[in-house]
Amino acid sequence: MGMTYMTSDVARKYLFLPNAAVWDRDMAQMKRAGINMIRTGIWTAWRQVMFIDGHAYEEVLRAIDAFILTAKRYDLELTFNFFAFTPEAWEGLNPYLDPRSIEAQKRFIASIVSRHAESKHVHWDLINEPSMFDPKRVFSGPRSAHDKFERAAFIDFLKERHGSLRRLQERWNMTTEQSPSFEAVKLPEQDEIGMNTTETLEKKGGPWLDYTLFTMEMHNRWAKQLMDTIRDIQPRQLVTVGQDEALGAQRPSPFFYASAVDYTTVHTWWLMDDLVWDGIFSKDTYKPNVIQETGIMYVETPDGRAKRSELELRNILERKYAYAFSTGGAGAVQWIWNINFYMNNINESHIGALRADGTEKPEANVSYDFGAFMNEIRDLFVARELEEVAVVFPYSNDFSNRKLAGEATARAIRTLSYEMNVHARGIGEYHLQSLQDYKPKLILVPSAHNISDEALKTLADHVREHGGTLLITGPVGLDAYWRPAARWENELGAGAVTNLRREESLLLEGRLYPVSFAGDRIADSNKQLLREEGSQGATKIVTAAWGAGHIVWCPLPLELNDRTEVLCDLYRYAGRLAKLRQELEWLEGGGHAGVYGRKLSYSNGFLFIFVSEYSHSAPLRIKDPVTERTYSFTLEAERTVMFAADKNGEIIAVYRPNEVDISIL
């Protein structure tokens, strides 16, 4: 249970104007609140720590020492952040690629880490919410710094990825005159790419996928170099990267940087409707994930009043914490303990658990309540049973110039989790290795459109060899670069990729469903025809035996349509074919919109989590098929109910026990 912390007296200047008495007072209060980890570090003013490369200021280093020791006094785990958005360049040309910058960053980090090689309560966050590469254009996706180091690295990346110039020309749809050599390739800018369906100038979209993949690889290379510096000093301290909701923003993504860190993170701020999606697609199969920064953005009415009450803020934070654990996360960290009233930003200056006068807001109770509950069940979190459903995030589409993946995967997760009470884990298109070790019964690829040959082959081969069901919606006849590709013509009867109509229809198990594509969908999305049927009649589902398993293909990109019923019934059909087990039997309340509930299974018991995004309190009655115990309780509007049970179904702990009553029937 974590909290981001900068002091109440001088906020972010706490290391330059240190006051250990204030730190001691605040950390004692946080410890009483049930907080066991704090996140802090340097978000700005790196030159005030090390103005000239290699010469860190001793007074600042001593302040960091005192801060880390104060945290130890209260047995608080400490995550210390080094950089933010882009790392300090120290006279280099590129903050991620220039050797001059990287060596200076190593010396900067080493000046701090070397003093705490034996500190067992510290781990390190290399950078907060990184963007690549241009420091002046953060939070806007890949942006080139146009320096010689980036250019040379990009050319090397392209040579390794494509192997030959001819292959690059084909994938980028360029002539020999347009791309005469690898050395002639330019670093792309987004305004040179056809990002929209209608453009005023001729533009090429091919380079954008490669450039975005290149930025992922360069971020990992940079992170590994800094991690190696830390490992040389102390190999047992954990290292991470703190990233915001960058999935869908073409910035460093947890599935990509998981290989370079000890645990992944996500900062759940803006995507209020997709908090479960946030957690699922930042949790790598092999690494822990922490909701490392979460809170509530300040929103106001047109006349300038606060739109949300403090109780509403508490409820939102509570469900963000609940989703952190329900999606397999290892913890949640609030931003922030003290509001920063110095900040000339009406949004930022309202965020925090404590008001300017030091009094606690109602949202501070989330730390007290979660802290007490999680401390009581802390030994439960061993050997979690993974979900039977795996949803593939189609990065080739998300990194392309026609992004649909974010919307498609969010719709898939929302439908599964809330409409059907079926829960999934996430895997990346370029990170399918975990399928060998943790074999799902159902693999879902939602409306990917363009997907790499390698990923599609890996998925199909996995089902053929190991069984299970692969459900793919939307076209399968587009490669990673949006080029037509002859795939599954004989096996599934795949025909031409063509345009959608505003109103389509789908034939599923003898029933004809309307399927509607509104807004830009008829411009930016596609369907695929079946060869023997052409464009006549309703679209049909194709189900084929595939070695030890099955493939189910819906040629319509169903997650991008407006109607939920047809999507639910397709998922149910695939789930029956995959023989999914029922996690819980919902005897009462399972049909309420906005009621989320699930059971997480561990080696010695179970954790039940129920979250309301519903405007009314709802009586719930659920049965655990494993223990055959039935539980009855009321889920208050916008609140969370959690309880833990042993292997026999006996309740061992309840979240907010003085407010929530769980009956075993």
C-alpha cells in the first residue's frame, strides 16, 4: 500500500530545502494510515543535484541520505525516481542515445545508489512517464530529436529488421527513387505520415510502425545501460520504469519494457472507463505490476466550482485501488500525500490526501482501510491462478498510422468483465512466449486488422499443438504494414478485404444479429469476405478444427461496432467451445450494469473483489463453484466490497468490517 510523497512545507523542493522533522512527522502519520511504501524522487531541477557531469552536490546527497534513513525508521519501502519525461542530457544531443548523456546519467545515478548499496528497503525508478526522444515534445508519441546518434541507430535497426533494402521498399510502399538506400532513410515526423483517412498531401504510412518499434527498443537499451550501473553496485535492489497510460499513445509500453526491469507499472489517471484495461495490459505474465501512481483529476463545472464532492473522490480512489488488485497487481500507490498548493495548476493543486492545512480528506481513509485489510491477508498472495482467457494487444495496429487497437481491446475487456463476469489476462502481439508456460483455454485477438505474420503463425501453431480456442475478429488478410496478405484462404475460406457498411449483419448459431458501425468506422475499418459467398448475404462465423484446438473467425471487427449483445453472444460461443470454467455463479445481482466482481485464486485461499460503478446499492448473492459456499451482501453505490476466504470457503478477513456484512448461506 503506497503513497507518493513530497513535503507539505516546500513540496518538490524538499531535497534542496530539507527538513527532516517534517519528513519524520509525515512518515509517522503515513505509517499509522497503513501505508508501507512511499514513492519519491527528483521530478525536476537535476542540475541542482549535479550541475556539471560527475560533480554531484554533497549537500543534496546528504539530504537524500536523511530521507532514506527516515523512511527506514518507520519501516517504509522506498521507491526513488531519478528522471521524468526525458532524462537530463548534460550537453548531449540525444538524452537516450548520445554516449555523453548516458555516461553522465550513469554517474548521476551512481552518486546516489552507491551510498545505499546496503539499504534493503530501497528500489529505483529510472524515469517517470518517459517519452521518446525530443525533450521539447513529451506526451505526444514518438518524436525525433534529429541527431546523428538517433539516425545511425535507426538505420541499424532497419537493416536488422528488414534484412534487405528491397524488403523495406515493399513494406513501406516506396520506389527505388523514394528510398534508394538504408542510408537515405529519414527520421520520420508525424505530420509527414498519413495518420488520417483524408489527407491534403500525399503521405506514406509505412515508416511509422518501424519507427515506433525502434523507440521501444531504444528505450529498453537505455534502461538496460542504467540498470547495469545499479547492478554493478548492488544486484539485489529492484529497478523499474514508471509509466502513465501510454498504451495507445505509442510511448514506451509495459509489455515492451518488461524485459528491461524487475516489475512493470502503470499510472491510472485519465481513463476512468478503462481502469480494468489499464491493469490487464500493464501486467506482464512473468513480472509483478504496480499501479504506481493513481489519483483523481480535478474536474469543475462551467462556472468554476468543483464538480465532484470529496466523498465522490474517495469512492473513485477506492475503486482504482480495488482494480489494481483485481487485475493481478502487486499494489497501488496514490498521488499524493500532501496537495501541492504552490503549483500554478488548478488541477494539480487540488490532488492529494491531505488538504493545505494538513487535515485529511475522506480519500485518506482508502489508505487506512486498504492498509488494514491487506496487512491482514498479506500471506494469501502466493501462486495466483492465471485467467483462462488471454486477450492479445495488437501492437502492429496500435503502432501504425491507423490506430484501432486501444478502442477494440478496451471494448473487449469492458464486455468480458462487466457484461459477462469473465476475466482475462493480457499478452502482447510481440510477446507471446508466455503461451508456452501458461496455456489459456481461450485466446482473443480483437479487431486487430493489421497483424504481423509471425504473431498470427505463433498463435495458430500454439492452438494446433496445445489446444484451446483462438477467436479472431475482423480481417486476417492484412499484414503488419496494412498490405493485403493471402492468409487462411484454404483453411478458413478467407476472401477479399473490403469496406464496412453502416449496418451489417452476422449469422451466429442460426440467429441473425444486426451489427452497426457508426462514426468513422466505415472510413477507417474493414471487414473480410468469405470466398465462396462473396458480398451476398449475412456475414457468417467460421469455426474450424485446428489440430488439438479450434479457430473461430468473425470477419467483422465486432469490438468496433455499437451493439453489445452480438459481441457477448460471440464471446459466449467461443467460451463454450473452449470449455471455460465459471469463476463465480451469480445467483443475484449479476445483471446490474456497472457491477464488477471476481474471485482471485491462490494456493491457500481466495480473494473476492466487487466494485460498483452503479448509481444504486445492489444486493448480491454469489456462489463459489469450488467450495460450494454462497455469500450474500449489499454492494453500496460506487463502493467496493472485498473479503478473503480459506480453501474451505470460510471468511478470514473483510475489507471495512465495521461497514460491510458478509453472510454465508
